[in-house]
Amino acid sequence: AAGVNNQENWNEDKENIRTAVAVGCRQVQDLEVPCVEVDPCGDAQSAAEGAVLGLYEYSELKQKKKPVVTAQLHGSDGKEAWQKGVMFAEGQNLARYLMEAPANYMTPMKFAEVIEQKLRSVNSNVKVHIRSKAWIEEQQMGAFLSVAKGSDEPPVFLEIHYSGSANANDSPLVFVGKGVTFDSGGISLKPSSGMDAMRADMGGAATVCSAIVTAATLNLPLNIIGLAPLCENMPSSRANKPGDVVRAKNGKTIQVDNTDAEGRLLLADALCYAHNFNARAIVNAATLTGAMDVALGSAATGVFTNSSWLWTHLYAASILTGDRVWRMPLFEHYTKQVTDCPLADLSNVGKYSRAGGACTAAAFLKEFVTAANWAHLDIAGVMSNKDEVPYLRKGMAGRPTRTLVEFATRLSQDKQSV
């Protein structure tokens, strides 16, 4: 395709349009002009994304807000593409809103309620289950519960069903997202500098749920299920202690050597549960490891997958959205480092602590997956934006929501059964 830069792994034309339109819209906002007409620049979808993403800022809690600017398409060329771009960008902005909101506002229950309200307002083919602690206990999700028990905020397991396929029995795409609404590290307390950013440790849940809201808005012809274990990770007299052993839903025992490696405990149980749905594919997203940020920074989301078919679709989607993915290894080499454990079946940290941290975390998750098509997206590196993505302001990024939506779109068109 024209504009695809094989070195950069994205469509340069699209990125340039997003950037240019975002810059222009912000200039207009500074002039306090209430409405801006945007030239489609030959690609109305990218222009709309640039406008809607570029203008977004979280200002819910400020008395003094920037003037609101509405962006609309100039002329009538590409109306549908423009509308699609608006929906894609609003999906990412929903994820940004959820991630940016302070943890005392965006609690597990509040998160679930926001998603429920959004879904109900866009599509009637949705079911939302906000599961309580009692349900989580019945499901024997001991790993998830062990993280939640350190906080006074009750855990929630959010389960959303979007039935867009003509056939209700079509195998669904299952999205799973880590939903730690605040991560203090627990007893293995994080340093206080920058800890406030851990209000966005539910970025996995935010991006996958926002992607489903967008898919429902677009009326995509496929079935999608979203699963988000939601809780806080806090230090208290009831919290997990280093060395504790907990039992996951599939019966495997886990030695919690570091209470700050909690995301994989939530996901272990959610991934076990995801196997109940005869999924076409299971894709999980999580701000899982600082090591992912060290490896790739904010250039791309790390993808660990057992399926080349899945990888091909994710990669193709990301070239179009400019919100890139990069494949990482799922070697047995890393599995050995989490299964060599003194007290339990698995340790929640690799035995060489710092080496390959994103890879050992992925290897840990793989121990809870039997499905043939599974991908784990580590989004810790793309969680926030300073100035790297020019069409996003500084703040929580909501990445890679648009890539997930584009991926779901491709899956809805790819009728091959896997």
C-alpha cells in the first residue's frame, strides 16, 4: 500500500495526517473558536482521528476548562470514513478517560458502571454482568482474591457480552484486561515518586472494554466477550505477604514472592475463566511489567503469542492505526524460570529477577492457557504519553485501543475458522 514504511511499520501518510490535523485543531482551540471544519486530506478517517484525539484532555475535576471545540468534516467527501474515525478516536478517548481518572474516583465498581452505561447507550445486543466478591469466591479465583484482599475496596469481576454476529453461536473473540485501579505494590511497596501514575494500572481493562464499546458502536458483525478482574493492590494487615502461596482457579499453586507482580495473579484466574467460552481467540492486555517499558519504551506494545495467525492480524491492524505492536518471545527458556519454585507450582517472579522480566511474566500467564490462539499484550510501555505521539496530549494514552478495534474489524471479515 502507498504510504506504508516498512522500516517504521506504519502508514506514514496516515500518521502525518493525524499529526497535522491535531496540531491545527489545537491552534484553533487556543483562538477560542467553537467549531473547526477539517479538510479530509484524502483520508477522512485519519483526519477525524487526528482531530478527536488531538483535542482530548481530561479536565473533569478542574473549574477552569479549555474552550470546547467541535470538529466536523469540511465538504461531503468521505462522510462515512470521517464518522468511523470519530468512533475509533472516541474509543481511545474513553480509555484515556478511564486511565486518567484519579483512583478515588475510578474504583472497581465505578469502572464497571461507566462501561455498563456506555455499552447500553450504544447497542442493544449487549449483556453486562458486574460480578461480586461472592461470585469470585464461588469461581475459586484464589489468585485474584489474594490481590484484592489487601484493600477495603471490594473486587469486581466485569463480564461483558456483545453479540454482533448474525449467529449467536459463533465462537466469540474474548478480550481480557488487567483492572488494577490502583497499584501501590502491596507489601512490596513501590517507590513514592511517580506512584500516582498507578491509577492507570487498569489500562488493560480500559483499552479492551473501550475497544468493545467501539465495536458495538460500529455494529461489527462478530461476538466479543470482555473480562476484567478489577481491584486495588494495597498494603494492609490483610494483604498478600512475600512468600505466601495462593491457589489459582485451575488448581495451580503460586508462590507470591513479590506482591507487586500482582497483575499476572488477576490474569491467571481471568484467563482460566476465558476458556469457558469456546473462543476463536483470547487476547489479553495489561500494564504488566516495567521491564516491557525498558525493552521497547513507548514505541510499540509487546505481543507474546502462540499463534502466527493471531500475530499476523494484530500486526496488520497496527500498521493501519499507527499504534504499533512488536512480537516478543514465548520460549520454554522463560517458563523454566517461573516453574522452578521452592514452595509451589509456580513463582510469580522469574528466578533471575530482573532478566527478561516481560518474558517471564508472559511465560507465567502461558501456564494458564490451553487455547490454540492466545495473545498477551504488555502495554506498560505505552501507558502514558509525554510527547512521543504528536497527536496525543501529555497524559494517559489509551493505547492500543484503536489497534484492538481494527483487529476486531479484521477478525469479523476473516471467516476462516481456526
